Amino acid sequence: MIRFLPFIFFIFLTSCGTQRLTVQSEYMLPDRYASVWVGTPDPHKYYPSIGQRLIIQWKLRTELQQYEKVTLRIRVRFRNYELYEKWMQIRCRVGRMIYNVMDEDYTCTDGIAAYHVQIFADGQQIAEIRHHLWEELIQIEDEDEDFEDIDLTPGGEIPDEFQYEPQFEEGEGFYKV
């Protein structure tokens, strides 16, 4: 029995742990209604709502007592590259928030592409979950309009500042031209 004690101790240490923050994404399809499977009359059966939703859950142990202000930041990027951002103050130790994108919102945005959810305590990030496709978008300003004057048709002239002249130096196998 004593020789199994380290193994049992190892299992005990690696067993269930609680995460501070979890996010689950799911599609809301017509087959989620019981009436579809059972065959009972239901108005939603013939005109179902479709969309996506994020289920965000948090379990904070002592953070609410240690810090003055605990906030949740949700950023959702849609497939049409729009960004939705919401800040929410957390007042209870355990909670859940559901963000729905349904019907017209779903068809206009093409659904959720990625999300980034963070918990901040007095301005410091204490938990974060990001979708594996989440990246910050690089904003490119269109201030440089030098390329509009260039004729890109075959045989068109290329301005001198855009001409490329290779420079070779003498050395191993290269000779100055």
C-alpha cells in the first residue's frame, strides 16, 4: 500500500482544478428545438432562429475581496471584420454571461470569427481566453497616393524612382557591371 502512495499523491495533485475563465462558442441551429425531434407543434419549428452565441463563465476565488474593481472585457470579431467590444463590471464571485448573435445580426455579420475575453482586477489582467484565430488587426492609413499615377498596363512607362537597377560587386563569382 505504501508503494502506491506516491502514485495516489500524483493523481491527487493533477486532478480537477478550477479555471477562472471559460468561454464556449456554439451555433444555434434549428435542431436545438425539442419540437424538431419529437414532432410537436412549435412556431419556432417552421421559422427557426439561427445564429451563434458565446457562453462566458467565471469563477473567482478571492479576487473580489482583494481588489476594488474587477471587470470583464469582451471583444468579438465578426467574419465581416467588424469588432464588438463590451466592458462589464463583475460583482459576484461566480457568474455567467451569454452573448447572442441571432437572425438579422448573424446574417449581416456572417457570424463570429474570433473572440478575446479578459478579466481585469484594478487594471491588471488576471485571466484571459482568446480564440485560436484571434489577432489584432493592423490598421493601414491610405496617406501614400504615389501609386495612383503609375500606368500598370503592359508596356506602360515606370517612373524613374520605381526603376530597379541591380548592383553587383566584385567578389566570388560576381563582377562589377
